[in-house]
Amino acid sequence: MSSVMEKEGVSLEELKKRMAEFAKERDWDQFHSPRNLLLALVGEVGELSEIFQWKGEVERGLPDWEEEEKQHLGEELSDVFAIPLKLCKGSSKKHTLLDLDKSNVNSDIAAGAAMDQGHQQ
Amino acid sequence: MSSVMEKEGVSLEELKKRMAEFAKERDWDQFHSPRNLLLALVGEVGELSEIFQWKGEVERGLPDWEEEEKQHLGEELSDVFAIPLKLCKGSSKKHTLLDLDKSNVNSDIAAGAAMDQGHQQ
Amino acid sequence: MSSVMEKEGVSLEELKKRMAEFAKERDWDQFHSPRNLLLALVGEVGELSEIFQWKGEVERGLPDWEEEEKQHLGEELSDVFAIPLKLCKGSSKKHTLLDLDKSNVNSDIAAGAAMDQGHQQ
Amino acid sequence: MSSVMEKEGVSLEELKKRMAEFAKERDWDQFHSPRNLLLALVGEVGELSEIFQWKGEVERGLPDWEEEEKQHLGEELSDVFAIPLKLCKGSSKKHTLLDLDKSNVNSDIAAGAAMDQGHQQ
């Protein structure tokens, strides 16, 4: 297997299946307990932060970034993205993943919008 | 719009499109600078960690968790999952998102497997 | 006990001793396993990030922040600060805590300085 | 300067002063904006997590860790510890750093203790 996402048209279901096979072939499931995966996620978010840490505010679309840096960013984002897909085994089947109306991200953004009028960049 | 993922068959492309529309309708794009999104991701990972922090090691599949807790976990995972999809605007087009062979997650796991033989739970 | 740091002249040794007594009186040591504490730290860093997440770049010294927000920041910083002091039980006695010449923070900053000339805010 | 903490009897005030001098000598203050420091903290917490990520639950005092690993842990903890001291410039002077009675860490632990009776390791 070379790449699971030749196009972004791949479904989440397909991604999860491919990742499960990939881990199984390598006998890595033994490491994928919930808290091991969670700490791995924290590590990956840390690596993502290291890309941005000394830059001050960064423009949307990263117009002045080198191609190499954008590549690095894409890799770290993939890592951050993959772990929640593995962690969600066992979370409620009733919850619809990425239900935007209920998402805390969105309510947080709404709250932030109300609170920070005039402060945001 | 009530839910973007009635089924996991939804594609990443579709998810990104729906999230973009959702933010646009609410005029939230003004808040979605790269470092704002990154710190929001850190906040969401923090909320995810709070679910697991005082539990000691947790069994795969979460067999003894209450339905409410699993629901909460599903919501937090959705939040963590959504932000990298927004952040990847500007990362390299050449990088194939979730290319498992190149992913650091996987090389880290391989390294971990080699190093921790005999230590893992 | 009302406060361990009436003045910043308190020593780290004294802080650690007071925190240990505080936890012991409440029988909280049972929760303070290394990975529990680590996840608690991640949760606290998440709360710290939530203070900053929708603000865009923030001026040093926080000149335009409300007193209430500065108070909140101080509380979250205390939490982030306290956990490493508890976690360091078991880390090498030979390592001198906060040895600035060896610290990765500093080598990272040095690397950042070299790499980001012209990019930083 | 070789080491700021020959003994843990060093005070926080002294630590902050030494760190400020260290940064000033190297002209690093230009990088130390609040959100830069915050992302650096996230990066350091990520490195700390990487030490623990594939281990499953870890015993207090780390009895079966190699000296080298303990050394590494000590270094990462120093980094995590140092950044909040730099970030607290601007947080409220009225807040007494590490006031244990008010700390969220402690109220979180209390809540966790009540909620997780029977679950903790």
C-alpha cells in the first residue's frame, strides 16, 4: 500500500479500515491502547506547534512559506488527523462524528466571536 | 444543516466543504487564522485529556464507560478531528493527506515498538 | 494553608513540600500516577490555550487585557507550573532542574532564531 | 553561567531573573511574545508525552527506567517548567502564584476523585 488518499474523495470509513489493516500487518495493535494513542496525539500536536512557535502571527494560506515547510506541515497534520480516527473505537455509536451544530469547536468559536469583538486580528 | 456525517461514508472533501460553508454563514472566517486554529486544537486536545486524566489505564473499547461519557468522548474527538481539516489550507498540495507509509505516526510507532519491547502494557 | 507563595522568594523545595502535604491531607496521592499527572498537564495547557486562542497575536505585558482576564491567566499558569514539580519525582537526581545551558527550550530558541530571521513578529 | 539550580533551594524570583538575563545576553527576547512562548510550551509538553506514549501505565518513581531515560525526562520537565515562568509577565500581580487553595488543578483533582471512585488505577 503506498497511499490511502490519492484524492480527498476517500471516505472516513475507508480510511479507518486501511489504517486498521496497516497496523494489523505490523502487529502494532498491542501499542494502541486508548491512553497510549492519546499521548501520541499530544506528541503530534506538539510537533505541529513547533512548526509555528517562533513565527509570530502567520498569514492564511502561508504565502511566504517554503515548499519544504508546507510539506512538513502537511505531514504533521496527517498525523494529528489520523489518531482521532483510531481513538474513536469505543466512543458512542450514537454520536454522529463531526456534527457541526453540536460541536464544541463551533460553540467555542461563537463564544469567542462574541467575547473578542474588537480584539481579534 | 443538521449533521455532516449521517454515515461514515462521507468524504474528506465533502467534510471540508461543509465546514467552510458553515463558518462562512456565521462570518467566523475572521477568527480562523492558522495560529488561532492551532491554539483551538490544543484546547480541544486538552478537553480530550481531561476525560482520561484520572482514570489510570483504560481498556480498549471502553467496556465499563457510561453511555454519557462515551457520548462526551465522541464530541471531543469530533472537535479534534475537525480542526486539522481547516488548518490544512496552505499545506503542500503535493503531500497526500494520510499517506500511511510516510506518516510520522507510523514511524514513531515503529520506533516505539522496537524500543519498548517488554515495557508496553 | 491559604497560600504557598506570598512572595516569589519561596523556593522550589518548599513548594514541592507544601504541595505534597496538601495532596496527602486530602488522600489525593492515589490519583497522582505519572501518566495521570501528565494528562492533567495537557488539560491545563489546553485551558491556557483557550485564553489565547481567538485573539490573534497578543502584545507583551498584555496592556489591553482586563484585570479579570489577567487573573484567569495567572491561575492557569499556576496550574501548568505546579504539575511538573509533582511529575519530577523519579526523574534523574543528577539532572539539575532548569540548567539553562542544556535546556532544550534554549537550544530550540537558538535554532528558531537562526531559522526564522526575517519571519518573526 | 553554567547552572541556575545547584540546589532546589533557589527561589522562583531568582530563577526568573536568571532566565531573563540569559535571554537578554542572546538577544532572544524578540522571540518571546506571549503566543510564541505558549506554542513553545505545547511543543515541550509534546516532547514530554513522547517519553510516555508507548509505555502503558507507568509506576510511580519509575523504578524500572534506565538512568538515561530519567535524565531525558528531567530535561523535558525543566523545559515545561521554565516557560510558564516567562509567560507570567503581564498576568495579574494580585494573583499569588501557586495558591493551592484556589488552583484549578486541585479542584479538578477533587472533582476527579469524586467522579472516578472505583475507576482509578
